[in-house]
Amino acid sequence: MLEGQSTWIFENKPVIISTATVGGPFEANGNISDDFDILHEDLWLEQESYEKAHKVLFEEAFTKAIEKANLTKEQIQFILAGDLINQITPSSFAARTVGSPYLGLFGACSTSMEGLAIGAYITNYGGADYILTGAASHNAAVEKQFRYPTEYGGQKPPTAQWTVTGAGAAIIGKIGNGPQVTSATIGRVVDMGLSDPFNMGGAMAPAAVDTIMAHLRDRHINPSYYDLIVTGDLGQIGHEVSIDLMKEKGLNINETNYQDCGLMIYRKDQPVLAGASGAGCSATVVYGHLLNRMKQGEFKKILVVATGALLSPLSFQQKESIPCIAHAVSIEYGGE
Amino acid sequence: MFQTFFWAFVVGGLICVVGQIMFDVFKLTPGHTLSSLVVAGAILDGFGLYEPLIDFAGAGATIPITSFGNSLVHGALQEAEKHGIIGVLTGMFEVTSSGISAAIIFGFIGALLFKPKG
């Protein structure tokens, strides 16, 4: 049901019946390595190219999620997935492996929540029993496409972020046990005219704030309704910018309950500059780490605001600014 | 001898500072920074200013990329004096050929030893 401008309330409370996360070597050394189902020691994943490795990340997450849900591939009615590579080939190729009907998504790093929101909507209205959704990124494949070739070794400023090598997948079911998806707010494209691809967090912060405000307004709730509001990959700079922006707009958010996935995944001493980014960032942190913490009873209600920068290498070369987006999904577990 | 090292360090370092400023403050891409410095070296040599810098700072002036621009112009001018207009072309290649060949050969060896796909 639509509430307010852009929020869906899911009365039938679709359930995240299983999730799976896969990570690379850098993630294995990180802060939340225990929350990954599969970790790889090598960026190549025994493939010939990073793009193929990227596809394998996705396939493994899909297969593992299906296995953990005790389902078969045939029971998955739809796949909703996306990534950052041109024409989202890793997603499409992984969907070829599963063989279920598939809708490819592109929301850059907001894809994880775009998929969860649409998947929950379809399931809520009886459009499917089981939907598989996910997002992934591969550090070397994505850096190569959006920045400079990796072997070129171009210097990065301290505002730059580290692309996560990882895939996160979830199966949304009509009924079952697990965290429930209760609402979703679809973001609009926000462009504040920033054009530095090495400061994505700063560019994305206004989009995150816009969506958070819209969600709270549509649902008539305060930030304190949630035990945790978590953004996708704003990084250190974007996180601070977003807090300032919210203060400016008169929204006082409790800073201990407002965090960023991009600041959770790695240890402080890993050389990631301003934090993590990539479609796999929010997907792995939410579907692994945060849902685990929910299941342990640490949080009952969380709002995930996955943020995406909708640029292409070409648009940046043609000196266009970076339009950004954020989608919010609320997940509840163990509440009333 | 200490003096030679000192000035090589200072001059070479200053050229790098210029590059870093172009990169960080003026937000030029690595490609633009690199080629701007090559052009700067070429222009300096056109005015006859780069050779005195090399005499003064040695490796501090020959190692940074500006020296490549200097070599291009230097070779062209030198050969132009001997062979006229055609010397402009041959001169450029003559002086810089060792640098370019080294880049190709070491690049090739690197590609054989490591996986060159990024």
C-alpha cells in the first residue's frame, strides 16, 4: 500500500528466509569476516578475468542462499539482481546459471535495496512465493571500469573509497521464519552538482538524506523508531556530510544509531581511505553482518538506506556532474 | 658531492611538488598532469633553460618526466641544425629512442613475469 509520496507499506510482511554473502581477500581480513558464508583468498577466484570472478561471486551467493533456504533452483520464481559492470553482465550471467526468470536492475550501489524493495512488493501482493535478490561488486573489475586500469597505479586522494569484492543475496518468501520487510521508500535522483568521482560519499550524502526524510515523513515516524538507520556506502566524508545536512534540515539524529555500511566492513588499519563502496558493500554488510546482529537480538527494527552514484565512465569524462540516489527498506525482527 | 645530491633532491622534489599540486589542487587527471609536464619541459628547453637546470641539478632534472619533453626538443633542434627540416623528426626519435626502447623492453619483461591483465 502506498503511504505518503513514495513509501510502500508491506502489510503481509514478506520474510527474508535466507541470505548468503561471499567476500574476497580484503574482506576476509576485515572487521566482519565472521559474517561471510564464503571467503576467497584470491581476487581471481581461479578465473581468467576479474569480470568472470565477479560472476562467480554472484553465482556462489545465489547457490548458497538457495541451499540455506532448503529450496531448489526451480522454486525460485524471479531473480532481481544488479551490479556495476557495463550492461550488468555478472548479474545476467549468474542468472543464466540459476535459470529462473530474471529482471536486471541498475541502481549502482543502491541496487541491494532496490532489489529488496521490489522483491518485497511483488511477494507482498502474491506475485511470487520466492524471490531471489542480490547485488555484487568486484574491486578490480569495478575500479578498472570507473577509475583507471589497476596496473596503472594512479594515486587516489583521501576522499576516495575502496570497492568491496563481494556479493550478497537474499531470498524473500511469502511466509517463513526470519526478518520481515515492512516498508520501503523509493528515492529520487538528487544531483547537487558534484563531479569528483573520488568523492562519491560527498555526492551521495544529499540523496541519502532526501530518502531518509521522505521515509520518516511518509510514515509519520521519528528516527528513534529505528534501532539503527544505516546508509550503504557514504564512507567517512559522506557520513559526516549527511549528519550536517540533516541537522541543517532540522532532523536530529542520534549519531550512535546512525551508521554506514562502508565504515563497518573493514578494520581501521586497512588502507581504504574514506571507507568502502560498491554494490557489494551494503549487500554483504546487511545480508550478513546486520541480519546476524538482528537475529542475536541486538536490533529489532532497522532502516537500510542504500546509496548509489548514477554516473558512467563516459559521463564523468564528459564532465557531467554525478546524479545520486538512495532507496530505503525497513527490516524488522523479533518485534511485536 | 653532498651538494650535488642535495640539489638533485631539491630540484627533482620541486618538480614532483608541481605535479602533485596539478593533481590535487587543479584536479587534473594523471594523463593530463603527465603530458603537461612533458610540454613544460619542452617549452623550457625551447628557451634554452632546461640544459642549465640539468647542469645544476643533474638527476634531479633528468629523472622527472619534464626531461622527456626537453629531450624531444633538444634532439629536434640539434638535428635540425645538421640536416634541416627532416632533422626535426629524426632528431626527436634519436635522443628519446633509448627511453622509449627501455619502456617497451621492460614492459615486455614485466608482462612475461606477471599477469598483465588489470
